[in-house]
Amino acid sequence: MDTQTFSDAPPKRNTKRVSAAIMHYTFLETPVGRLLIAGADDVLMLINFPTGSQALKPRPEWRRDDAMFAEAKRQLREYFEGTRTEFSMAVEMDGTDFQKECWTALRQVPFGATISYGELARRAGRPKASRAVGAANHANPLPIVVPCHRVIGADNSLTGFGGGLETKLKLLALENPAAYGRGGQGDLFQSA
């Protein structure tokens, strides 16, 4: 693992990789619900939505510490307020080499833009691996910071998202109200 700067019922299919190094967690109230934020020593390792197929509860061995992750919480608040478009907090992502390649490519998709799974596969150097790219997105432990919500279907459809499609739509509308706001879907592939 590399450190970088940047429900009660179990989920049906949880493929999110949860680092064994996580020791602390806290919560952040946001417009998309109460986010679970976790990691170790102020290094962010997990952001989790309260809804969707990937919803998690803190593990018993994790210790709640609301003073932890102050920088991550500040940057996420700024994102939801519309004053931040990129993140610079310390993060650590547990994943395979292929997943990390996909997550690096995801970080290149600009705020307010969207990209198809096929295009993301091409940018990750695996043009025939769009389904594998989708699986890597599903395993992304840091949604929002690594913006997997910006990936949509080749037919412009809103496709799967670990936090649920309603959450995905809210994040896209926050970033691009013209395409995803109340008026429906405009040009979803804007400047990606």
C-alpha cells in the first residue's frame, strides 16, 4: 500500500477492499448522507456511503475518534459547498495493481465531467477491459476523492454505484447542474 497526497443488514455484494490497517473512524454529515470516514494516523483509507450495495458499519476493532481526519473532513465539506474540485489529503488505497491503475485514471477525470467505462479502460491502458474497470470502480475505497461517480454507461445511462444511483446522481448534479440538475440529463460527456 502506498500513501499518497490527494445498515444493519449485510450488503448483497460487497467488493470494496477494506484495509486491515484501519484503526480509527469518524462520521461526516453531508448532502448525500452520513459518510463513514476511516483510516489510520490521519491517513484516509475509506469513505463509505450510508446507502447502496457497499454500505458498511464500523468494524468492532476500529475506534471512533471524531478528532481524526480533520483535513479530510475539511476538504470534503468544501467539495459539498462547491468550493473544492480536487483533493490533496493524505490517502492510502488497498487494491491490486490493476485497480490502482484504474483509480489513477479516474483521478484524471475533471470535476463536472463524465467518462464511459470503455474510455476509462482505454485511458488505463486496457482498452478491452471495460467490465474489469467497472469492477475496479466498485472496489474503490475512496469514492468522491477518487471520483468513480463520474463514470457512466456508453449509452449515457447512470450505471451501478456502490453508494446507490440516487447518491451518484446527487454527486453528478453537485458537479454539473446543467447536465444533472432538475432539468434532466444534458450532454453527459462534457470535457472528459
